Amino acid sequence: DGGITQSPKYLFRKEGQNVTLSCEQNLNHDAMYWYRQDPGQGLRLIYYSQIVNDFQKGDIAEGYSVSREKKESFPLTVTSAQKNPTAFYLCASGPTGETQYFGPGTRLLVL
Amino acid sequence: GQQVMQIPQYQHVQEGEDFTTYCNSSTTLSNIQWYKQRPGGHPVFLIQLVKSGEVKKQKRLTFQFGEAKKNSSLHITATQTTDVGTYFCAGDTGRRALTFGSGTRLQVQP
């Protein structure tokens, strides 16, 4: 998992603001994933991408958007439509359908 | 929708006691994976099971995949304080993305 970086580590969002979380991997993995984790809870899938220029909605995609223009990068935008964005956001990558390697995560807080 | 349930939610054991967490899926899984998340950290892959009835061991950890490929378990023998964390199962229900269980948080009292 050392080949996956997420930035920033902490992010503060004001009401009505869009924010973008970065996820980069140098493991040459085809698939990348975004999860949301609330305190004491499991991981819920937001979006995933199995190949460049293609992505699918996960279980809780509303209020989020993604792009996959490069194999190495899968940024997540938390839009103002996401009314309860405070959470721990985890990015992962891996061979499609196989083991996932997680980045260190970004904690998003709403001011 | 696709669901992966995990029990118990939380378990507190004395060091040296055994621990088991159970995972059940509403649908047949093509494979199941187990991850461990230390407090404040991110999930780390432990193992993947693919075959029906498969059993794998890693030192004090034993992983099982049910015959119907709908359930799995993780058993830790003689827990140590280093085992503290949350254990997640995650299954591929056919959409080529994992569905994670809610996790079992393990606390080990020295």
C-alpha cells in the first residue's frame, strides 16, 4: 500500500463548497476505488473504475463525482449536494476483482 | 441490494483468549477477502479465499470459506495485544468491486 498516496490528510469544507480529494498510485493497477468510512462503521463504496476513462457508481454515489483520465489518478470531488460529507475517505487500487491496496486516507470535516 | 453482514460488532477479550468473527453474504461470492484496520489507520489486506470450503492459516489466524460460498470466518488463537483493530470481510458479489462487511472491532486486555 506504500504505492498509493492520498492528499490532503485533513480537509476542511465550508458550506456550499466543492472539494476535491486526490488519489495517486504507481502500482500500475487497472482498478481504483473510493470508499467512505464513518466513525465505528464499515467501508461504503462511492465510485470505482476498472479502466481509464470509465467508472461506475458504487452504493453511495449521490453528491460525489470522479474522473479517471490517467491510470495513476482517480480524484474524488465532494460536491455541495453531499449534505453530510464529514467522514474518512479511503482510496484503493488493485488488479480488477483482486486484492485492494489502500491509501492512508483523507479526513474531511465541515466547518 | 448486496449485503455482507458481520458479527459480532465488537469483542473484548483477555490476552490469550481466542477470538472469532463471522461474515455472511446475502448472495454467493466469487471470493472473499479479509482486511485488518488498526485504530486511526487504513485497511490492510490479510488473505483471499476463492474455493468452496477453503481453509487457510496464517500463524495464529485461521480463515474459512463456507461450502456455499456465502459465509466466512476468521479465528484468532491465543490473542495478543498486537491483534487489536477492526477486522473486515469483503466479498465480490459479481460486480467486480468489493462489498465490505461492517467489521468486528477487537479489543485485547493485557
